Amino acid sequence: MSKIITVDLIEGGMELAEVIKNKYGQILLSDGVKLEQKHRKILKTWGIASVVIKDDGSDQKKVQYSQEKMDQAGNILLARFNWKPENGFEEEIYKIALERVVETELN
């Protein structure tokens, strides 16, 4: 399992789940690399805002929201943007946005 984090949240020992490339397609860091604090500055220099790290899921919330709450959150998001996810990456972002709306606006 993996998760997307911003470069600011990098902690020593985190392991990359995907290759990081610069805007020219050159590999900056390979998947499997153990990140260190120094990587933050390097990635920011290259304009990299987020990375995909391996995650064992131990810190993930076990909260399951009702379908009614998720539908309400979906309606709130629909009112904010006229957009639907078109691929797996966008679906993950949409799911995170739904959960955030439930947590911050519907609870």
C-alpha cells in the first residue's frame, strides 16, 4: 500500500513507492529509496511538491463513514468544482477530499 504526501512531510526512513522524475523525465530518485531530511530541499529545488511513499497502513484511520455522509460530502464537492475523477490517481484525491469534507464539515 502507498500514500501521497507533500515534500514538507518527508521524514527520515520513509521509503519511496514510485520513481520521482524531474520535468524533463530524468529520474531523480528511484522507487525503494529510503528518504532523508536532505531530500526535502533537493525535491523542492526541482519543483516536486509531493511524493508517493510506501505505507503499511498502521496509521490509517479505521473510521468508516455512512453512505449518507459520503453522498452529502459528494454534493458539497460537486457544488465547489465541476469535476469528476478520470483515473486512479484522481479517484484517490477525490476520496481524500470526500473524507476531509465529512471530517471537517459534517461531523
